[in-house]
Amino acid sequence: MKKIIVLFSVLILTSLLLLGCSKNSYDSFGPAWDVAYKVPLAKDESKTLEELLDETSIGEEIQLAPEGLLDPRVKFVKSKEVDTVNIGEELTTVDLPQINKNINLPLITIGDTTDNSNNVIQEINQSTNATLFSATGLSIPGFALNFDEFSSIVFSNNSVNKMNIEVANNTAATIDSLNLSFVDNNGKKVSTTLAIPANASKQGSWNLSGVNLPQNITINLTADVSGSGSGNLDFTFSIPEGEISKVTGYDLSSATAEISTTISAAESGIESLTFDSGSLALNILPPTSSNLNFAITELNAGGLKDSSLDNGLVVPLADQGVSFNNDQLELSAKIEVSGSNITYDTSESILIDGGFNSSQIAQVRVDLSRVDIAKAEYNLTSTELINELPEDLNKLSLSDDAIAELIIDYGSLTGLEIDFSGVDLVAKYSDGSQVRKGLAEITQNNISQIDSQNSSLNLLHTGSDLVDWLKDLESSNLESIDVQGLIKVDSNSIVTIDPQTSITAKVDVDIPFDFRVEEDYIEEVNPASIDNVEQDVVDDFQENAKEVRLIIEELNNQTPVAIDLEIYVGSVPAWTSYSTDQELSDYLDSLTEEERDNQLQRLYQSDNLLKSLSIDSHEQKKREIVLDVSKADLFIPEDLYVGVKYTIPAGDIVLNSSDMVSIKEAYVKLVTKVNQSND
């Protein structure tokens, strides 16, 4: 049957039993001068609620309480999967950044303080012959200093940059102050002062920080002298180590520099990735005409490391990972620089070129609060929740422990939030029209977000809930009620997702048959056919009628419902084309509510009323009811059908698995007089 009230009508076992009759037979009994004819309605009929549910194909959703369960109520239990959303498939489809970045050449350190053979310049020895006498600001002959190792060097501002000087005073005079100076390519004067006793040596240095040192310089010498003497002043110059911003014409055997840069991620919100396969390929391209050779000695790309020695490298990604910092891939490397007659200029740049190739992502850690909104939204497949609306739903109120929830199965995910503000319930009608209701509008407190700690939305609650919305819908021509729309995946934390990560939305319903009927419920049961009374019985009864009785033997109503019954018997020739009662019932159930009502009025009319009676809840007794003699006329025509209209008075109802109704026998007795007066 097509309504939840069918479940309701399982309460009306009595009416179904009354229609469970067989074809008529007629038995005579009674006093010697009375003749009684019996018209059977039902005999030895007994049904428990469990048996009735088994026979009526109501569906697996109706569940009986197992024997011994503390809660014996019958329940409507259903779990309907709305959709499974593969969030991992979308979120692990990550556009990885390609790398094409110009990086200014870093400062390099050349030379070696521990190995003279690797000094920036080797020792240069120079002498000058001086005649010294006591004087202040005495001019001493200078000399030219030529550096064969380079054309020019520009030193950084690092204090490590020094030219070591050693001076041997081979005279008898004491040099109280010897000032050595030169002018660099930028016109900057570089000087230092030494005090050198007679016939002794002293060491000092020039500070070359920021100095643009040409290949050839002129050394100027002045001195403050005590005493007198003549002879050579011997000079030794060397640069053991220097941090260089520019050098030209230099033969560089090897120098190490560090470079670093950041590469913007192609997508925001990605914290880290691990890979199943793929590679990262990088090439370093030096400035044109620099004669520089580069080799990467240590690479760190977001935690992905390699220690190859090559200007181009390919790093396998399998079982490795990279991390992003605020949507930036941090790339650093140590590079080894070499070359002959090089030009190295930190105002120029090298090009780092490459990227991720054929990468397959195994896992991604993602900050969903920063992910592109399009990647965090998923369109739910339109899923049918209900295909028929219960008739007379507005007459019912469910018990407080009835449950209808939208639940999200997060699997092993934590910290995830699902926003349902874009999801609707959609009532679809056969004419193409629709009625929509936002899911959040029928949840308790209008909640539209749930997370893995509180993973359900309550659809049954005090206020505007699912049942209230269903009651307001027009039930005719309704085809289905679907759930559809966009859900948004969000998080206030970082979550780890793989390509198979999914979440499942479902609706769980657990409604006990424990409800209140707000107003009298009236239903007309599909009829059953009975045989008419044979003509000789009709003739006898019309001439000698004495009484008509409705007898129900041993009625046992073990249900929670008091029922008001109206029993109808009448002729409906239009239904005889249906060969069985089941065919007739199927036909009636296929009609619209209005069409069915019109058909049933062929039987359920006042002229066909046999008797009205009430059966109390848990009543167990015999019923014998005297009817008006004229009621016998109802059994005379051909094409007879019997039907029951029942009324369930407003009130509370609880259905238990053990509820049952039994009737030993129900029949109508027609009694005629033999050799009796008509008094």
C-alpha cells in the first residue's frame, strides 16, 4: 500500500480479519420452529502484528523488536545514503609550480687562509731604497703593484676582506709611522700605518671592504722617522681570502656559494605533499659570456634534498615529499663555481629552470581555510529520499524519541567541517514544478555546519522540522523528494588527504510507532467479494423473517487502539471485471486519492450500512448484535461486496510486536419463523 498509514492500519487487524471470509455456505440450526441461515464473514482468523507485517510486504524498514528486548515497540528504521563525495580525488589533483627563476649571483668567497696555493693572490714581493733621516711626513719613493691573477676585483663589505702587508726595515733609522696608501678604481683612498723599529719587520693590512681593486695600483709611502740610515724597505703583499661581489679575468679553480629563493605555489592552502612517483628536474644557466661553470652540490626544495654534483639534475620523487611555507616553495642550494678567465658579477643573475614531471601524489596536507573555493565545493548527486508522501500526515505527532538525522561518515578524517547551507530538499511533481526547502531551515537551531566531532544534523525537533515541512506539501502528483545542492568542505585545522579520501552523507531514520493522533482518523478499507443469498432463502426470509443478528465469536483485540467500525454490504456490478479481490485492491491502490474515494462510494453509502460498532482496546469477548430485519435485504442482490470503514479516535498509540487480533467466527444470522404467527 502506498502510505505510511498502511503501517497505521496494521492496527486495524480487526477490519482485515472481517474481510478474510470464504465463499458462503448455509447451515440450519435453532429451535424446532425456527430456521436460521448463516452468512459467514470470517472464521478462525487470528493475526499478530508480526504476521501481518510479514504478509503485507510493507518493506524491510519496519522492524519488530526482538524477543526479550526492553523496548518492544515496532519501529520504522531506514538508512539512506545520499552521496559519497570523493574529496581526495579533487584535493590531491594539485597543480605543482614550474620553476623559471632568475637569481642574482651571490657573493662568493675565494682563496683559502689555510692553503697558500689557493690564495686570492699569491705573495708579491716588492722593495724600495730609502734614505731616512729624522723628519715628519718624509716622502719615500713609491712603486707600482701589479696583480696578474685578475683584471679587477670588487670586494664586498665583509671585514674578512684584507690585503696582508709585511714590511722589513733594513735601515738603522726607526720608522715611527709608515703610511702606505693607494687609490682604487672608484677613487677611494685605501691606507694603513705601521711603526717599524730599525732593522726589524712589522705586519699590517689594508682593509679592502668595499674596495674596487684594479689590476695595477701605485703605492704611496710617507713616514715619520727618528734617527738616520739608508737601505731597502722590503714589502710582501698577499690576499689569502676574499668575499667577492665582482671579479674579472680571474681563473677560479673552485668556489662555493649559497643561493636561495622562493617559488610561488600554483595553488593556495597546500602545506605539504608526498609522492608515489615522478621527478623534479632543475638546470642552472649562468650569465652569457661569463665563462662560469656551476654545479649544484646540495639542493633543498621544500625539504626535498639531493646532493648530486651537476649543473642539471633530476631528483626522483617516489616516497619523498615537499613542504610549502605560506604557499611558497623554499628552494636553496649550495653551488660550486669554477672557470678560466671568468667574469663573476653579483649584479648579474643565473637562471634556475625546471619543475615537477609526471608526478603522482600519494598524500597532501592541506589547509582548507585557504584552498580555492572551487576545489572545496562538491555537487551532491540528486538523491531520492522519499517517493511518496504519507497521506493524513498532518493528523500525526511523533514521539519525542523519534529520530531523523543527516549524518556524515568521515572515515578516519578529523578536523573537517561540512557546510550544508547550499543543500536543499526538493519536492518534485509530475508537472515539472518543484518546491524547495533549505536543509539548514529544518535543522535544530538552523545549523548548517557539522564536523567530525558532531557529525549529524537533527531533522526532527521542536519547531520547524522535516515533518512540519512535509505536512505543508501538496501530496497529489508528488513524484519524489530529493536532496541536492552544493556542500563545502572546510576546516579550522590542517588535514591529511589521499586520493581515495571520501566522506559519505546519509539520512538515518528511527521512528517508533509511538505517536499521537491529533484528530480522528477515518479510513475505508478495500472491499472483498461475498456470495449473495440463494433465491429460495430470499423467498423464505421475505415471507417469514423473524430477526437478523451480527455475531462475532470470541473477539480478542490485543492492540492499543479502540476502533469504531462501520460494516457495509452492497452490490457493485462495476467491480466484477476483477476476477480476484487482490486484482480489485491493486486497481483501487493505483488510483489518485480522489479517484479511489469516488470508486469506494459505490459501496460505502448509507443504504449499504449493515452495522456500526465500537471495539475497545484489549477487548476480549463475544459480540452478538441484533440488526433491523430490513438489513437482510443487503444480502439479496448479486455482485456483493463487504467493506469496513473504521475510525481511530484521537489519542496516543504505541505499537508493539506482540499486538494481535483474533476472531473465532463472524457471521450474519438470518432467522425465519416456521408455523409461527407474525405477532
